[in-house]
Amino acid sequence: MKVSPFKLGLGLVIIGMIWISFIFVETEKTSDSLILKQSNSFELKSEFTGVGIGFYKFYMPEFSGEEIFVQILDTQDNVIQEEKIQTKLSVGYFDFFEDGIHTIKVTNISETPIELQIELGDTSSHEMIPAGILVLVGAVAMIIISYFKIKNYKIEHPEENIS
């Protein structure tokens, strides 16, 4: 049985995507659900090692225009990143450069209590490099094979003056 290069490229892309998703699912993360009252704050801590990219995810199931203020703090409580979030679901990323416990501080700046689900963790992006290369090789192979197939494709046109 002969496997076409296009199918081989597609297979590499699919395998790489599955590999990346397993790495991301298996990362260490901390999560919590709470109801945050007006002008109150909440902190969630997670330990990070080495240098990498961290992520945070906020989900407000009963969202109706509320707004929260978020700060990411490093091990010495210096602000790495801050933003206002005004959506039902928000995902953000930040760089960390040292071992230790990093903190996410959430403050409700709306006039009503907010039901909130928070997740904080490491993306393990350095472990995704081989899988990313696999996806890249598969995608480039698919593009090259598609180009050569389209380049040699000819369409027959019927005669324009048919009586």
C-alpha cells in the first residue's frame, strides 16, 4: 500500500497537534471557584520552576458586563502584568524568569458580586518544541505537495461559440 506525501504530511500535523494537547493537559495548574463581592480581592498562588511561559484563565458563568482587575505578581510581589477583564472567558499569558511562587491577584471593580473560576499554571512550552517541529514539517509538506498538484492541474474550457 502506497501512502501519498500529502497524507503523510496530514498525519504528521495530526500527531503533532495531539502531542501538544497532551502536554498542555498534563501541565501543573492551580484552580479555584469563588464568588467575589464588590471591591474584594482574591489571590491564587502557584509554584513555577525555571524560565517559561505561564497562563491564566478566567471564566464568569453568569457574565453580564462585570469587570475585574487582574495582576500577576512574581516571587518578590513585583507586578509582571496587569489588565482589566470584561469578558465571559479570558485567557492570558506571561513570562516568568525565576523559581518560586507566583501569585495572581483578582479584584472585583464592578458594583455586583461575580461568580468566578480561575486557573493558573505553566504552559510547559519548552516541552512542545519537538511536537511543534513535527506540525511544521507536516504543514510544509502538505503545502508543497498541494502546490505541485495545483500547478499541473489544467481545466478544459468548452468552445465559447456553440450554435
